[in-house]
Amino acid sequence: MRQSKLLFKTQKTLPKDEVAVNAQLLIRANFVHKLMAGVYSYLPLGFRVREKVMEIIREEMNALGAAELLMPSLQPKSAWEASGRWEGLQKIMYQFKDHSGRDVGLGVTHEEIVALLAQGIIDSYADLPKYVYQIQAKFRDEPRAKSGILRGREFTMKDMYSFHADEKSLEDFYEKAKKAYTRVFERCGLKSYVTEASGGDFSKSHSHEFMVETPAGEDETYLCRLCGFARNKEIADFKKGERCPTCTAGVLEKVTTVEVGNIFKLGTKFSEAANLNFKDKEGTLKPVVMGSYGIGVERLMGTIVEVHHDERGILWPETVAPFTIHLLLLGEASEELQKFADGVYHEFEKAGVEVLFDDRMKVSAGEKFYDADLIGLPWRAIVSEKTMVQGKIEIKKRNESGSKTVKAKEFIAEIKQ
Ligand code: ATP
Ligand code: MG
């Protein structure tokens, strides 16, 4: 992609109310644009990161045997009445009347909707288990949308739902989902802790949250670094310096974390409300056992920024970077130099290396370096008169200070390994 063609101009001023590091960096570098508190547009650079994060999630959910579908945001009150949550969620759900006086709302989550649609499909033990997921917009009237894209009023959630004949089947899948979630976050460059948490308004039993350590988080977690035991402070009753209850060797630390994912054993709460039953082998009618599993796509993206940045800008992990390499054309480019730079750009493109080519004219070298560090692609390559005479480019990693001068072809071979 040519930077001259990108909707891009480094922002020097920020919205006054934007205090979160993730949003400050993402706004300055033109990844996102803030429309109002908790509502953001994703510009071409941000769009690409979001796509990559979603693709990682998709791969891991597909590997679990889950099938992707899509449910609507606009929902009738009637879908929410049986579970009793229409009233319960009043404070956070956007609820209103349409022009014909019908009560409708924008979905905050989809347990009710998925149970209703499965009700017409699942009717025998032979139909179970089944797993479905979507990557879809959620709306929540969050009272404190101050964490940038970590807490949106409109945001994207990957929500998966599982249907089982019994608790044992749910238990098995739940454990597999835990591993898949941990892999998703790892592939995004994040260490996550599987954290015991409250069941929320879903169930009496506990749920598991996936916590990433960062001062930007809104949660507090007791953590044992030795064995990885983690419990949300909301349900923990530990004293300072207490030993870990599972390994007993480690000492618990209270750390600030952000919840990037959350999984629940729902039991039969929503299937009973939606009349989602199945006939077992003996022909007895039983409610389907359900689980639900969420990941916040933009929250995950924002957490990556919170964890991977320095004073100059973002440091994207290669797996989610909008492009792999930032190619900078420096100096008053002669026709010959422009041609050379174009050649290198095409060589990268042809080799399938994702490249952002800063081909902007009348932009100083200093500005280009500044923007490159802010945008934070994993690699930076410079083309100048000096490198051209050798037929080479100067390569540097975003997180290292040393550089080396190599032929484009050699570098391509290196990163393709
Ligand atoms: P929180 O406690 O942070 O408000 P939650 O427990 O209400 O989140 P869930 O209903 O469990 O969230 O949603 C599943 C996932 O969706 C969360 O783990 C989080 O990653 C993401 N998520 C929830 N609310 C938001 C939001 N307002 N903006 C962005 N992502 C969110
Ligand atoms: Mg949660």
C-alpha cells in the first residue's frame, strides 16, 4: 500500500476527554477516529489490525469445531422476556420504541437469541453437541467509557455458544475452549491468565476470565506467578502476601488486569426460558445444557497497544501488525531514486510481504521516521541515494536500534523463513 494513497495524517492534537494510552496512540497514528465517548471508526490501518485479530480468533474457533453464523443487533423485547433480562439489563441495554410502538433493543449479548434459533433445530440427543459463534457488533450504554477502545459503547464481540446433552459434555468443551482462548491471546502477543471469576447474572457457578496484566485494566486479580493461579479480587478473600492455594510455594500478588475474554457454564437457564429441549436416548424430554464464550475484538486490539508500546509509539507484534514492513523513501527523490524505491516496493509486494510504502513527497526524513515509529510496524526499511548506489536497503527492527544494509531479495528470504 502506498502511504500517499492512505487516508492518513498524523494527528498532533487529541480529543480533550481521551486519557487512555491505547486511544491516544491509535488516534495520533490514524488507526481509529473518535466519534463520541466509546464510539470509534476504524481507519484503514486500524481496520487491518482488527481483521487480523478476527482472523486469529476465527482460526482457533474453527479448530474447536465451531461454525460461524451471524445474528442481528436489532431485537424485539419479546426475545428477552422469557429469561427476565429485559428489565435486568435496562441500565446497559439501548432499549427504545420504533415508530409503530414496538419495544426493541440493541443486543448486548446473544444467549436469548441463539437459544431461540436453536430451538427450531435441535430436538434429539443425536443433534448434540453443537457449537456456533459470531463476530458481531454489541451495544452497551457503558457509564464510564474512559478506557479508549478497551470499553466501547459500540464494539465487536466474538461470542460462541455451545449446546450439550449433559454437564460432562459441556465440561469437556469448556476445557478445550480455555486452551483455544489462551492460544488466541498468545498469538496476539499477550500472556493471559485464566482467572476464576463470578458467574455474573448467568449462573451460581463461577466463570473464567482471561486477564492480561496492564495498568490500563479495570480489574484487580490475585495472581501466582509460579503456577499461574489467578482469581478475580471480586470473589477473592486473600490477605497481603498470602500463599497460593494451589501450588502453596508461590506468594499471591495483587495486579491490575484487563479482561480480554470470559467463558461461562450457563447450564439450562436460557434453554429452559426458550423451551430449547431435546429427547434423550430413552425419549425423555430434557433442557439443553449451554455454555457461552466471549472475546472483545477491539478490547484485545487496545490491550495489545497497552502492552506493546514505548514513548515513541506502538510496537505491533508481527501477527497483528497492519503491514509487516514500512518502506521509507528519503530525501529529495530524484527520478532514479523513485524508480529504485518503486522497484523495491514491487519486489516486496510480489513476494507477498505486506508493505506500507511511505512514498510521500515533500515530507521530511524526520517526519517519516517519527510517523514510522508511531505507527509501529515490526520492520522499517530505508531507501536513499546512499543505499541505492549499493543496490540495497537499510533495515531496522522497530524494537532494536541496530540496522543493517542488505539487498531486498536477501531480506525477503530472511523474513520468509
Ligand atoms: P466488563 O466487566 O469489562 O464490563 P463484561 O464482563 O461485562 O466486561 P462480557 O459480557 O463477559 O463482558 O463480554 C465478553 C467480552 O467482551 C469481555 O471479556 C470483553 O473482552 C468484551 N467486552 C465487554 N464489554 C466491552 C466493551 N464495553 N467494550 C469492548 N469490549 C467489551
Ligand atoms: Mg465478563
